[in-house]
Amino acid sequence: MLTIRPATSNDVQTIVNLITALAVYENAEAHEVNTTPELIRRFGFTEPKRFECLIAEWEGVAAGFALYFYNFSTWEARPGIYLEDLFVLPEHRKRGIGLALFKALASVALHNDCARIVWQVLDWNELAIRFYQSLGARCMSEWDTYRLEGESIRRLAAQ
């Protein structure tokens, strides 16, 4: 009933749909998502690939995904995985799909000699936080996330 597999270029629209569903789940509006099939194809399915993606299918229907990319730990001198998004559609929850996606991601990490898997979670998402803690994950509360984007990047690059 459940299959976890690497995404292919045939999954581009599915990935866009899942990203949009995640945004709506996170209380954003669908129009706030700038993702397009063309961008997903360009950055995920042409070289150099900027991300990898696992698709979870329940009875042949897309039920969730895990989108990730590799980073590097200078302290471990080994690669790591940054999990950008993991999402299971609400109608497919309580079937072990999130756990299966994490298990598959852990296998990818071991296969690639990764030192760690890192991700962020919204502080209001207590269901997800409890799930992550049940896996043995710990909150890195001493680290704050910062982000440069858009005009700030352009201004900095121009200096």
C-alpha cells in the first residue's frame, strides 16, 4: 500500500502540488508560493541538481514528500542532509507515512556517510514536534535562524 521512491522528472507537478499544500497547511496562501514546474525541473532534475526528493505514494497516489539537499559540517568533516520540507497530506496521515519518509531519509544519510540530518519546524506545530522527538531528534534551541533574501542579497552583493 505504501511506497517511498526517489522523485523523477515526471513528478514535477506533484512536487509543486505538495509544496503548495504544505504552504496552505502552514497558514500561507497558495499564491504566496513562487514555485513553478519549470523551476522544480531546472533545480531538481538538471545538473547540477540543487535538491533531491522522495515521494510517498499510498496505493499509487502521491501522499507526501521529503525534499532535501546536502550540506557540509566542518566540525564533523562529513556531509549532512538539510531537510527543507517533509509533508504528508492530511487525508493520508496516521498511516506511518511520515515515519517511512524519515526512515528512507535516514537510509540515504547512512548510504552517503552523512553526519546528521537537520531541519526546522514551526514553533506552533506541536504535533510535528512530538513526532520528531519520538524519533530521537532534539531541538537546537541555542541556534537562531537568520535569512537574507531578495533585495537584501542584491544590496549586499553590490557593496
